[in-house]
Amino acid sequence: MTLDEFRRLAETWGGDIARWPEPERREAEALARDPAAAAILAEASRLDRLATRAAPEVSERRAGDAMAAVTMRLAAERQATATPQRLFALPRWLAPATALACAAVLGVFIGLVYPAISPNVAEGLMFGALLDDSIPFITVLQ
Amino acid sequence: MLEGASDEELMALVAAGDQAAFRMLMTRHMRRAIRIAQGIVGVAAEADDIGQETFLRVWRAAQTFDGRRARFTTWMHQIVVNLAIDRTRRPRTEPIEAAGEVADPAPGALTGLIDAEETTAVRRALAAMPERQRAAISLFHFEGLSGRDSAQAMQLSDKAFESLLNRARSALRQTVETMLGDRGRRP
């Protein structure tokens, strides 16, 4: 290894030969005993120290805040996607059964609240309410 | 139990939806993710965002990670570096050096003043560099990664990273020498 090669490696990898590419280290360590090579290493080490000192500082608190933010963002995402999934997760065959159950409940409710109206009107109201919410059934009752 | 698990073992649990394993990974690596990002983007608030975004991606893409083929840290560093370099290409509202100012040391502490001046000079020199050179300095010097690990984090060949680091250090040295005069050349 020539002194120029040594200089090029020091300028690239810095003053710590242990951080140089492994195949170059043995020859470099031998050459480093030369005063000229030692001066090159000292200059490279000076730049290493300057560069390392400029590293940004990140406190535990900043990292903790970022972790909390990640957790909240994931929780919000999960919540946003979970509700529709639950609704559409009903088996398809259950939809008619659910509609029938609702109709039965509505029928009982109308029968109890408005026992005097004719069965035909009640039936019409029930299906109207189920199938078409534009029917003004409250108006009809009045 | 999770404390003793390797990052790759934790990732296998994260891929199965284990939130405790995910928190453990964040505890281990969030600071480093933010620090690498800040070394590249130079602005603390943006670095915090990138740290968050990195771990959101880790969670969402956990099933694509193969711990038999790559280390978690290599994968995470790649995500951070890509996000940070993308961020530097957006229009900026805050100058990079604003995040890099050093607090004044106590009055009369001459050594501290010199150190602070030098550190400010280096940060200004870094701010003036292309973002990929800043990334090389950040990974190799700030984080102390090996040349090979730094190259992998930047998805470069060893030779390409060596060339990039050489240019980055050369630019840093020239700018610091200009800013500090003879002191910048003193070993």
C-alpha cells in the first residue's frame, strides 16, 4: 500500500483503521507506524470528531411521543375500518331473517300503539316503513 | 420474554399482529430512526414525522419482511433513508440549519465556545450538502454503522457507498476549513 492509497482510504473512512474495509486493514496498520501516515490518520480523526459531534440529539421523550403518535394513528385506523366491517360481516342469508324480525317488531309496536286502526292500514304502514321511507305514515295516522 | 427476543423474532410476532412485540421494536429503534432522519432532513419536526411513518410502515408491511434473508435494522434503515430523502425533495418551509443550531455554552467557557462554533460550522456544511451525502455521513458517522451496513441502508453497492462517503467527507472538510480557517485544518 502506498502513502497515496493510505491517504485516500483515510479521507474516505476516517482515522480509525478498524472501520476501513477489512482487506485493507492489515497493510494499513503496518503503514500507520510511519510518521507521515500517522499525520494523515490524525487529520482524518479530527474530521471524524467534528462530524460525530454534529450528530442530532434525540431525547427519550421525543421518541416516546413518536411512539404514542404511532399507536394512536394505528388505533384510529383500526376504528375507522372496524365498524363497516362488523356491519358487512353478517352472513348474507341472515339479511332476510333480520328484515323479517324487524318487520315483526314494528308490527307488534304499531299494534300496541295504534290498536284501533284497521289491519290493512297497519300492514300497509309496516311494509311502507320497511320498504319505502318516503311514505308519510305519520300523516296518514293523523 | 420479549426483552430477550431478537428483532427478527419480534418481527415474526408483529406479522401475526402482536402489538406488544411492535411496541418493543419501537422502544428499541425509534430514537435511532428519528436521529437518522434528522441527520438527512435537518428539521426535528420532520424527523419525528418520518420516525412515525417508518413504524407505521413496519406494522403494515410486517408480513413482507423475511427475517431469514435480512436483518430488521437493515430493512428499517432503508425505510427511514427512503422516506427522508423523499422528504428533502418536497418544497421546504423551514431552512435545514434552523434545526442544527447549538445552544450557547456558559459564558467564559472558551473551549465550549470553540466546540459550539465548530459544531455549528459542521451542521451548516451538512445542510449545504446533497441529501445523499448527508445520509452517508448520518449513517456512517452519527450512527457508527459499518461501510457495508451503511451501503445496504442506502441500497448501494459497497463501492458506490465508498465513493459517496468520500465525496461527502471531502465537501465537509473543505466547507469546515473555509468556515473555521486554520482551526479547521488543525489535527
